[in-house]
Amino acid sequence: MAQPGFNEKVKLNVADVFDQSCMIYQAFEDKHHFFASLALKLAESIDLKPNTMVLDVGCGNGISAQVLNKHFSCRVLGVDLSEKMVQAGRLLCDSPEVRLEVGDGENLAPVIGNNVFDYVLYNASIFIFPDVERTIREAAGCLRTGGKIAFSFYPAFTGEAGEDILVTAFERLGEPAPRFRVITDYDKACRSLSLHCDAVTAHEWVLPLDIEFLQDFFSIPAQSASLFPGKDYETRRKLVRRLFETLADVADHSAIVWRMAEGTKP
Ligand SMILES: C[S@@+](CC[C@H](N)C(=O)[O-])C[C@H]1O[C@@H](n2cnc3c(N)ncnc32)[C@H](O)[C@@H]1O
């Protein structure tokens, strides 16, 4: 049997870690309503029109898909690598206008068929794709002319002078900072967007640095793996608590910056 290449291995690992994240992901969302708020913020930032067709790539358990349906009456097709996230989402979704399917966002054809969309959105998912150029190319392929591709991105953590305070937190904890926090960085995702879209525009959502929120967010197994790769979950969870405690004295002057970008198909 052929061995999976690097990108395929990354995706198998992503599917596995999100399968494991399912329950804690939903518990986090029940407490913070965060992914729903982020999806709304992304939709508002790009002036998403109601009653449109949306492809939600990396839909997880359908939180973003449901929000777009409830608030904008969109018909949404969600695609995600993780079977468990999709199964959980099907139980949560109560609208016939939301459909969630297991599939690879870098190989959309088997899931979307001949459908044409007004928007392709990635809410907190694009930074996990190893071949970002391919997923954006595929997204552009199923978008109508004038349609938009948009994403919200892994957060930046900035101190008073704009410095990266996660670096400070790792120094204070005495643990090595991860070499990479994401699989695909923001600039690369934006470059891919500009290969297939015009009018690429960036947006930001700046929130105060909330230590409890960050401890809960990074206690989701998939998120903690981005900070402490290679360690078991229980160890990661304990380290996450201590990591963000180190920032107590600077929290009032620091921010969590959620970056977003959009582009329009010419
Ligand atoms: C942080 S979750 C976001 C889920 C959802 N958009 C939301 O707002 O709740 C990221 C999701 O991206 C999915 N994902 C990552 N790479 C993917 C790929 N190549 N194709 C499809 N889904 C992918 C993961 O399985 C995970 O469920």
C-alpha cells in the first residue's frame, strides 16, 4: 500500500486530534459562544448578504454553519475532515438548509459536485491546511463571479508595545516556544487569496486578553497541540493553565487579535 505523503499525514493527524476534541470543543463553545461570535464577526466584516449560498470549509461541528443560517438565512454546506465533529454537528443542527459532510477542503469536488456558491468561508480553519494554495484554488473554482472567499485566522497576542506576549509567556514558563503555531501562516494564506481573487482586504477583531478564556480555548485538545506538540493531553492541559497564568500582570494592557481576510472572484 502507498505510504501517505507529508500533507496527507498532517491531515490524518488533524482529523484525529479534532475527533478527540469534539466534546471539549462543544463545552468550550457552550461557555464562551466564541466560534459563533467569530463567524458573525467574519460575516459582518465582509458584508455577507442574506439568503445566499455558503460553503463552510472546516465546518467542525457546524457552529459557524448554523450561525450563518440563523442570522443571514444562508443555505450552508459544511465540509470537515473530522468524522466525529461532523456527526456531532448533524445532531446539533436543526435546519434543513444546513448540510454537513465529511470531506477534505483541499479536494472539494467529491463533496460539492456542480454546486456554485456566493461565499466560501473558513472560520478558524485555514491555518490548519497544509496546501493552502490548493484549497483556495478549489474554493475559487466553485464560486460565482463576484463571490467572496474569506477566512478568520489563528490569533495574535500583543502587548502594550505590539510585542508578541506569547513569547514572553513561554520564557516565563521556562518551556520552549513551539517553532510553528500554525501549519500555514497568515501571509501565505493572503498570498494564495490574491492569486485567485481581487480586492484582497484585511480585517481585525481586537479583544482584551482574558486569561480564563485563553486557558479554556487552549484546553481544547487540538488547540493545546499547537502550543505543546508531542506532549500528552493531560500534560498539555496543565502547561496551558500555567502558561497563561504567567501573563496576569500584563493582561490589562494586552490584546487578542483575530485577523481576517477576504477576496472577490474576478
Ligand atoms: C477550529 S475548528 C473550526 C470549526 C468551525 N468552522 C467553527 O467555527 O466552529 C477547525 C476545523 O477545521 C477542520 N479542518 C482542518 N483541515 C481541514 C481540511 N483539509 N479539510 C476539511 N476540514 C479541515 C478541522 O477538522 C476542524 O474541525
